[in-house]
Amino acid sequence: MSIKTTVAAAAALIATSTFASAADMAVKARPAPIPVEVWNWTGFYIGAHVGAGWGETESTLTSFSAAGAGVLPVNIPFSQNSRSGFLGGGQIGYNWQSGWAVFGVQADIAGTDIKGTTPCGVIVNFLSCTSKTDWLATVTGRLGAVVLDRGLVYVKGGGAWMNTDHRVNTLGFGPVGTTQLTSASTDTFGWLLGFGTEWMITRNWSAFVEYNYIDFDKKNERFPIVVGGVFAPGGALNVNADLKNTLSIAKVGVNYKFDWGTPVAARY
């Protein structure tokens, strides 16, 4: 065998051994990926909100009555009162997320200072009408869609209850002050439609902005007439009126969602 042949064979043997050894070496493992938290809306929550409300109260006289004189039916527009003011309260609810869709129910209650005063009367505005809403409560269902991973846009609808005090005063002129002529407190039910957006700040805390429109049922209320600073004895003098209320609410708030042992979901 020639020297060239021997050298070539030796080189081939060395190369084969080197590649075999390299193949037997362990491959260094890749670093584990960092988990990314999956934001999820499912769970019970409780929160608080503040906001403003504005709307109208329309009243129409439907009858006059006096002891011993029977009832006189009428249909006379009496006042159209624009109201506005602030509110603040709390809410509690539950959300359930399936894919991008979020379904929920929520109940809330708020104390309010939504009020307004306007001149009123029959033909001539010789009186002053005041309406003031003291509290507002709602129960609604929500349907939302997840956006940008931790955001939620939603619509809502349901029922609302409102307590409002109504007063009719005489107008004061010069040294003569105002005098309360009649008053009544009403609890009214209505339907609500709204929409909003909510954003998860952390796994448990979120903040929202929301608008609601509420249309309350027309309600007929009895107003006893005050005579000489006191209500007429035995309800001797009364006026009945239909009251129709609408209300718009704009509010902002925060919610705290409870985990209650729910494991943290993550994706890689």
C-alpha cells in the first residue's frame, strides 16, 4: 500500500470517529418559555361607583276630588321638570367567560341628589314644582366581548326602581314667602338599556365607564291639598296626577373580583 493511500485511510478513520463522538454528545436543552397570564372575567365581584344623572318629570292632572262633592276627571298638563345631580353607590355581580364572550348579571343601588324645580300650574304658571330622586336601584343582565386581551365592551338591559319626592309650592312675592301646597313620595319601576367598557388593571381589580338610559312607567299619584298649613282633614281635598319620568345616568367605578381558590390560568 502506498504512503498516500495509508494517510488517506487514516484521515478518513479520524474524521469518522470525530463525527460519531459529536453525535453522541448531549444537546443542550432550550430554556423554558416564560408563561403569559391569561386574563379571565369569570367570577363574583363587588364594587363602587360615582356619577351624574339628568332627566325629566312630566305631570298631568287627571282628577280633582273633594269630600261630599265626588270626583271631577280632567286631563290637564301641569309641569315639565328638568332634573340633574350627582349619585354614588355600589354594585355586586357575577361574570362568566366563554372564549371571547362574557355573560353577567349585576345589581346596584345608589343614593342620589338628582333634582329640579320649575314654574308650573294650570294655564298660568303660578306655582313651583320640585322633584328630587333620593335613591335608584337596578338589576340587569350584561353581554360583552373581550378586546385587547384584558378589556371588555358590553351592553346591558334590565329593570330599575326609583324613589322620588314631589312637592308643589306657592310662589313667594315680596314679603310673602313660599308655602307648600301639596307633596307625595313615589316608588316607580322602569326598564333600562345601557352600554359601557371595563378594563382589568390587575387580576382582581378593574375600572369601568358606563351610560344608562331609564324609562319609567307612568304612575298615577294622589296629592292631598294643604289648607292653612296642614293637610285637609280626612283627605277632604285631593288632586290626582300622572307622573312620567325618564333618566340618563353616566358613571365611573371600580370592581374587585374574587378568586376564591380558582387556579391561575397561563399560556406559553
